[in-house]
Amino acid sequence: MNPTIRAFIAVEIAQGSLAKIAKTLRPIKRAFPSIKWVEQENFHVTLKFLGSNVPVTQLHRVMQAVERACKSVEQFDVALEGFGAFPDANNPKTLWVGITEGTEELELLAQRIDEELSTLGFPRENRAFSPHLTIGRARRNERGEGRDATQTLAELLQQVEDVDFGVSPIDSVVLYSSELMRGDPKYEALATFDLAPLGADLVPQECDEETQNDPQPQSADVATPKPMRHAFDVQALDLDIDEELREILGDMPGRSKNRKSR
């Protein structure tokens, strides 16, 4: 039986913005300690959740698909501002930091990734993409807080709805594995893919499913893609992917929270 992992694709936010978010959150976290708050080192903007049972033998194709998508989108900036909640502040379930600039670019990036991964059998997203940075999850029936407490949380969120958390450059995309733990989940960055530089001559990449399934060029006239920065050696995977991935996943050091700083 082939091993599987839980995986998702996201972009990271600059440490300066994360520090401002964490500082603003402190009094709210003290007032509502039973909310499931996301640790600062786990903050990210999710572009696509791949599922809980992604075969490790498919990871090299996933990496190639995400790399193709990233080559078609230029680097950009996002501006982060204020706190909010889904479905709304009076019925908070998911607490988030808002993104006021760079939303169109995030949507385009998520769309390109979704399109590329659909050729590998990953279901297309049927919901509109809503860019946000999740900071906590509130489950009223579990925390045992009444209506007054919910209203207080709504008031606190309203007080910080216009706080500016600065601008964060987005120049890469990260493929993560996610292991659900009793406490906080453990994230592991499996691969990082650079976006196209500003001013790049972006050419849509057209290839059929047969070409995408074959990691090797079909002729000498086809250029070999530049190596991407990742934790796996794609060429080694092509030689004996199942055995190699088992070994890597078993021996990979515990770097779940050792995320890069910008």
C-alpha cells in the first residue's frame, strides 16, 4: 500500500507583517483563550488544499504542475489590514486577517494552480476563492461562552478592523505537508516554487495530459526546466520514486516550524 500525506499549497507572509498581527492579537487571545488560535509560525494564505490522502508517488507530478503555474504569474505584493470572521463577526467561526491589495493576483495564482492540478485528477474548486489569512477558529458549542461573550468578540474585531499590518512581497509558493496533532498541526515545507520575475515575458504553457505525465523532454528541441528549490530530488524520484519517497519521508528531520524568513 502506497503511503499518503495530507497536503496543501500556500504563500507565506513577511515576518514584519506577522509580528504586527501577533502583537495586535495578544489582548484578544487573552480575552478568549479557548478559541483555537493559529500559532504565528503557521500563518499562511492557502491557495489550494490537496486533500488528506495524497499519494507520495504523485508528489513529483504535483511539483511539476505547481512550477508550471508559478512560471505564468509575476511576483506581486499583498497588503494586510484588519481582522474579521466567517460567516460574520456576530457568528464567528473562522477568524482572519483581511487582504486589501493583491487579491486579484492571488486569485489568478490560485486559478492557475487549480487548472494545472486538475490535469492530475485533483478536483477543481467549486467555490469562489476568498483570499485571507486564518488566525483562529471559534466553536461556540465547545468553548461554552454565551451570547455576551460572542458580542464582545465581535466588538473587539470591530475595533481592529482597520489596523494596517503592512505590505508583504509574494515571490514564491510553498507545497506543505500537514500532520494533524492533538495540539497544533505540524507543517513541513516540501517544495518552494519561484514566481516569474517582474517584467518577465510570460508565455502560456500548453501541454496535453500525456506530456504532463512524462517528466522527461520528448526531444532535444524541448528545453529542460530550470531546477526549482525543493526538498525532493525530482530526478532521483524518476528513477525509483516510491522507494525514494518512503526513505525521504521517513528520514526527514523535524523542521515543521522552521519556516523561512523574508
